[in-house]
Amino acid sequence: MDEIAVVYHEEDGLWWAESGDVPGWAAGGDSLTQVRERVRDGLRFFLGRDDIAIDERLPTGWPRAHP
């Protein structure tokens, strides 16, 4: 099983994620919950496999209360 490092970003209430381990791939969403789901589904689809582990890296200061 490969581990993929995913870095999450938030600005003005919008979220996106990217990975230096998977060039050319990114995911976005309106909330952290939404982008995390898209990361899980999107990486599996993009890589064509289910046997991956995701190392999630949130912005400094997270988790914090958010809507």
C-alpha cells in the first residue's frame, strides 16, 4: 500500500487539496468535509486503484471551529 501526502488549503471559505506525490492532480470544494471526500474518491479514480493510504496535512492551526 502506498501512502500519498495530501496538503489542504483554505482561503476565503473555499478549500482545495493537492499532492506533490501525484503531479497534475487536485481537488476542490466548499468545505473541508467536501474536499476530503473528493480527495478520497478522486485519488482512487486518478490512480486507478484502491490500495492507497492518505496522509492528510491541514493548514496550520487546524482543526478549528468552522461552519
